[in-house]
Amino acid sequence: MRKQSSWIHSFWIAAVLSLLIAQHPAEALQGPFHFGFKKSVGGQLPSINEEGFKDIVMKHGAIFLGDTSKKELYLTFDNGYENGYTPKVLDVLKEKQVPAIFFVTGHYVKDQPELVKRMASEGHLVGNHSWSHPDMTQISSQQIQTELEKVREQVNALTGQQAMTYLRPPRGIFSDNVLAVSKESGYTNVFWSVAYKDWDVNAQKGAGFAFNQVVAQLHPGAVILLHTVSKDNAAALGSIIDEARKQGYEFKSLDQMTVKTYGN
């Protein structure tokens, strides 16, 4: 009965959204949107074809999937604050020789300058996650630019990294304007195709749980979102990398992504 009610609820949401888009197509495409999708199962690709924001993501060249004809994976981490596990994550990446990108906030840059410098010195990309982690759909274009520029300036001062070209919008909330303004500022927005609820530090369920959640969603061209505040992720990362390689996957840097794919 609960499944039936859930299905009916989803049906009516989709119906109402379709009606709104039909009646007000321009307004409907403005957002805000929260990036989400049906998880990959059995190596199949997750798809954003059913999501109303697909055209906006494509329009602004945002990243969601890499080349889905190749068994390539892209590790990305969000760093809003430090919870004691990023050093372990960096240790594992160094041991396994895996590149990654860390999206940092202003708080992280100010609070953990040595870790930011370590990320860059060990060959990882440092991306922008905004200065104060706001819902950027609720602030002006000028404020968006300020949020991004402050992070870029501070990371450059710490690491000498002249270019910062990747952005992950806080909480995955975006709009046509957010993508447009950030693109004009030189950024490629980076979303994801593999994720799970790892950011809740009060709901950690063990390394085995993290391993199963990530490995079950692996697919060609996957952009993997993880949070370094997760104890489970730090404990499971080495095993996740080993299993992915066992399955024939290769880890690459976002700078090595040559093909972007938008759904299946």
C-alpha cells in the first residue's frame, strides 16, 4: 500500500510539473533545481533524461558523466569543513596513485590551509565550492561572482594554483542563472552520477556500508561524489579503489575528461 501511495504521489508531481512546463516553459527552465537522479543499478547508466533540468545542464556544458563507452572513473570530494578524515583520504590516494578533485569552501580554506596546500602539492585539483556555501539561486549575480572569486584568490595565495576552473554548486542547487554566471566567470560546473548519503556524520554505518553503496553504483564514465567528513568513506576508500580496478576501471582526473555524456 505504501509503495502504491508513493507511486501515485510521484505520478502527480510529474503531472503537475509537466503542466507547469507546458503553460510556462520559459519560467520552468529557470529553476531552481536540485541535482538528482535514479541511481545506477548493475552497471547501467543513471539518466537525467527524465529530469526537467537536462537542457540547462547541456546548455552550459556542465559535467555529469564522462565517456560512457570507457571504464573510466572520476573521484570528487566536497570539503565544507574538516572532520579529521581528509589526511587519511589523501594518504590512500597517494598510496594508490589515484587523482581526485577537492571542492573547498571559504571556511575550509581558512581553517585548513595546510591540507589545501597538500591537495595541490600531491597533484590533485582544487575546485570551488563557494565561499560561504549559500544557495546560489537565492543571491545576485554579483554575489555569486564574489563568492567564487574569494575562494579562487585564497587558494591561489596558498598553493600558487593560478587556474581554478571547476565548480560544484553548494548542495547541488542550481538554476539557469547560476550556471550562466559561473560559466562566464570561467567555471565548468561539476555534478555527479554516483553518490549516497555520506555527509551525515551522525548516521555513519561502517566501511562495509560505504563500500557497498559506492561499488553498487559504478558505471562507465562515472563522476563519484564523496564527502571527506565521512568516517566510513575514509575507511572504505582503499577497498573501493581496489575493487573498481579489479572490475577493469581506471581512475582519471577531470582534466583528462575528453567526452561528456548527458544521460542514456
